[in-house]
Amino acid sequence: MPRKPPARVRASQTRLHPRLLLLRRPPQIPCGSSALHAAVRLLELHDRDLGPGDVARALDRWRRIANRPTPSPLGYGFAGECGIWGCCPPSRDALEIALRRLPLRPARELRRLVAPLDERFLKRTCADPTAPPGPWWTRRC
């Protein structure tokens, strides 16, 4: 059986302009080293619970949640990312998965970025004694 010439095979493949390839690049963690970016990208590539860019998006959402003036208009009751209580799963879950599954040094670097946000979130919320068992960030109001 005759084989196709390489030029014909390449012509049948869809090619993207390099600028479009840049647009498709997953978001990166701000203030992270290249070692952290490489470890996170490798984790997101091989982990079934994380997709490309999930850790960077989760860190951005967690930063927005932690920097809110008050968790809700009344000052109590933690609303999800969309503003409705209990609607959106916390983005802290994806960060916790990454912190547990990354190698030691990248995990330590990511933990340095997440720790101030956790402290700010803890200062602005209070413990919910009626919350079901779960991670600490889900038991806050």
C-alpha cells in the first residue's frame, strides 16, 4: 500500500497561527517561579482531578473570595463565588489537591502564595458549629 507524501499529510492537519497558540495557553500563577509553573502544568496534565489552568484559576478565585470586604451583605454567611450561598464549590478544593500532590518544593512555594489568603479568609469569617464535617474552609460562615 503506497504511503502519503509528508507534504500531503501536513496539509491535511489543521495549523494554528502562533498568536492563537498563545491565546490557548492555560493561565499561569502570578508571582510563581518557572519551576512551580512546570510542576503545576505537569500535575494538571497527568492528574484526573485537575485540568489545564485549574490551579491558576482556583488561586485567582480564592484571592477574590479572600479579598471581599465582607462574606455577605449582612456580614455573616459565606456566599459562593457567584454570590449565592452554597451554589459554587469552593476553589480552595483544587488548591488543596495541588498542594497535596505537587512535589515538595513547588508545593512549598504554592503554599506561600495561598497562606496569606487563608489567613485573610479566616479573619473575615467565623466558625460555623452547625456545618457538616468537611475541610476547614467549608465550615466557615
